[in-house]
Amino acid sequence: MKILLGYVPSPTSEAALEYALEEARTKDATLVVLASERSDDPRKNAGDAGREPLHERLEASGVHFELRVVPRRDDAADDILQTIDNEKIDQVVLGVRRRTPIGKMLLGSTAQRVIMEAPCPVVCVKPKTRGR
């Protein structure tokens, strides 16, 4: 089984990473991580202050993984959907944030497009909020 995680250094992706690692452990799956070139080198970017670099955290997780750095694009959904098709991905995990209806309409949504077009289940994970 293969699980695909779309990752950019952000709280939403950190929540999705935690979920994807647990899913990969539970299902004895390979985790394919598509890391955006949002920073100089996502493998070394810690995402949140005080965290280890992504590659080190993946290695320490004990999960079989493949880390791929993809160029930053206007629509990351293209990379995600192409990987789903090419790699026969069984599940996709994406981090999402709350957006207003106007924000969704004007800015588009990678998660929305992947949900609509992916031939496999897509799990959307929100970061934990304080006080809830």
C-alpha cells in the first residue's frame, strides 16, 4: 500500500504529516511525500520553529518513505494527481486550513481539486487549534 502526503512547511502540513505517519504505521504502507520547493530545501526545512528537518523526522519515524521535492507551482494539484496515477497511490493525505467561501472562489483550492479528481480516498487534516 502507498500513502501520498502533499507537504509544504506549515502547521496544516505538520498535522497532515502526523496523521500520515500513523496511517503508514498502522497499514504497513510506504509514505510518499511530495515536498514543495517553498523553501530553499524542504528536506532541511523544519516547518515549525524547533522541529527537526523533514528528512530526519521521516527517518526517525520508522516508516518506509520516499521523499520527493517538486518545483513550486501555481497549482500543486497537478503534481499530486500525476503522482497518484503514476505510482498507484491508495490514499492521499492533505493538510487543510479554514477558508471563507470567497477565499475558496477567488484563490482556488489544491485540496478541493484533489478531492474531486483523485481516484482514491483523500483524507484532509486540520491542525489542532488551542482552546477547542
